[in-house]
Amino acid sequence: MRTISYGRQYIDDDDISEVVKTLKSDYLTQGPKVSEFEEALCKYCGCEYAVLFSNGTAALHGAYFASGIEKGDEFITTPITFAASANGGLYMGAVPVFSDIDKETYNADPDEIIKSVNEKTKVVTPVSYGGNLYPLKKIYEPLRKKGIVVIHDAAHALGAKKDGFKITDFCDMAMVSFHPVKHITTGEGGAILTNDRTFFERLKLFRNHGITKNPDDLKFSKEPWYYEMRELGYNYRITDIQCALGISQLKKADKFLKRRNEIAGIYYEEFKGLDKFKVIKPYDDENTINSFHLYPVLLRNSKDRKRFFEYMRENNVWVQVHYIPLHLMPYYRDNFGFKEGDFPTAEDFYGREVSIPIFPSLSDEELQHVITLMRKF
């Protein structure tokens, strides 16, 4: 049996064929597959615009740039997330503020976010942890009235719904990631989804060195070869090769989503009666879907976490912990004065969480192996 990771890509012959076709075409980097993938994402996610980036972190950097946040401004996000959620704001010179999590959803508590807002707050970046769609509707209107931009970090949540709403509803921009452990993959890649034309134009500028060739935007010449650098942008462009894979993968997204929920349902039924673990039940409403990028298990006793982690890895199951709270990272302690005890719910969650395998190509045999090991533990 192969080593069973907590997450893994699913690549089939159709994916490989589409990539090979692009390798044999005239375009390898910024060609027709980029706009084709962007259009497909808009259709799948229900939004007007999509801008693809070289990775999810670059996409978030672009979103913070498009928001207009500046040095000294503040942004709010959750401590239970990967570093990228906050790094985009830090790159712009902004100051991070964290909001403690809800102990049931593991997302940032909406009430705590609203309480944390002040006159310096320019952006709020809620994260849909593990694929459980953030209740964006609760925070969007109060924040919009204050002129605060909402950047939804939906890296975990492609295909997720809450009460019929999608990841692009009740936010100004939403980021999705195409890293191999996510719902679909382009190898590396990410995108910002938006319904706002101004954000869309700024995002396109930012990913391409801040350069435009649009005749309507040029100041000093209209010659056909001419271009201008209007902003300090970056080379965050994705390739046609990656987009060919992404287009093929997106066609299977619903099938992947169904298998993830099937696995989550089996885990819940197997472990719901055990005292050792706290597990998540999938929603039984078609209008509310957890996309289960992760399946986080909480040990009832934090003293069992290390032993369980090592036991699973010793038995060929490469579990992981998601995440070490950002405010406890040395960078945040040293530069912003955060310390242990600042966000007790997040810290308790971190002390007990382990992510167990959930991905579409997880076989029934491998799934049973994980279940057997956990029952023995």
C-alpha cells in the first residue's frame, strides 16, 4: 500500500492528454488557455471576472493590492490559517489583526471580527477553513457600510455552498487555490474571482509587472508596439500548460466534491460514538455543502495528540496538523507583540487538531486502513 497522505492530486489520462496538446501548440505561457480557464471558473463559481495567478499566495497579494490597502492600515483575519492569508497584507505594509475562531465551525467568529474593526481597518480576510463556507452574509453589509473590503480566502472551499450562496457571494474578491492537495490542481496556481470591474482591471495589471497595452490607458503614445508600466506590479503570470490542466480538472470538480463528502460521511459514522475524537458531520442539505479540503479530527485530550500523530505516521498514514496559529509564529511575536493566550479558542484547537486523509483517489481499502488504525488507537 502506498503512503497515504492527508491530501493528494487526482490526475487521469484526459488531464495528461490536454497538457500534451498544449505542449504541442504555439503557446506555452500566456496564450488562449488562460482566458479559457478564467471563463470556465466564472461559470462554475458564478461571478463576472476571474484573474489567474502563478499561485494562491500571489493571488492574495494581488487582492490586497487591488483593495488599496497601504502601509499602516490594518486588516483582520483568522489565526487558524496558512501564512499566505496574512502575507498578502504584510507585503503591502499593513498591520495584521486576528479574530479568534468559533469552536464549532473552526472559522473566525463573525461577532469577534465586527468587534475588532476600527478606523484603521481597511480589509477583512475571512477564511473558509477546511471547506466549510464562511458565513459571509453576517459580516459583509456591516463592513461595506464602513468602506472595508472583504477578501474571501476560499482556498479550501471551491464548490462549497451555504444556504444556496457560493464562495463569490457577499465578498468583494474571493481567492481559490490550485495546489495539488486542493480540489483541482494546475500544479501551482490560484485565482481571484470578483464581480467588480475596477478590482478586475487592477488585478490584471498587478500580475503583469504593472504593465498595460490597452490604448485607452496609455498616456504618451498610441503606437501599436507601445506599452506602459503604470504600477509596481509583479510577474505573477500562470502558463497555458497549467491552464490546460486546470480546464480538464474543473470538469471533474463536482465528482471530486461528491467523493470528498462521501469519505467525510463514512468517517463521521465510524467515529461519532468514540470518546477519543470529535469529528465533523457533512451537511444533508443540497444548498449547504462543505467541500472538505480537510477532514480535521480533534482529540478530546490534547495530551493524546502527539502520540496519535506519531502512531498514524508510523503506520503509513501521513496525517498533518492545520494549522500552527499565525500569531504564535516567531515573525508575529517579534514584530507585532503577539503571545500565547491571545486567542484561546484557536490555541486550544491547534493543541488537539489532526487532519486525516481525504481526497478523491483515496481507495476504499486505504480508507478502511485509516479507520482500522484509528479504532485501534
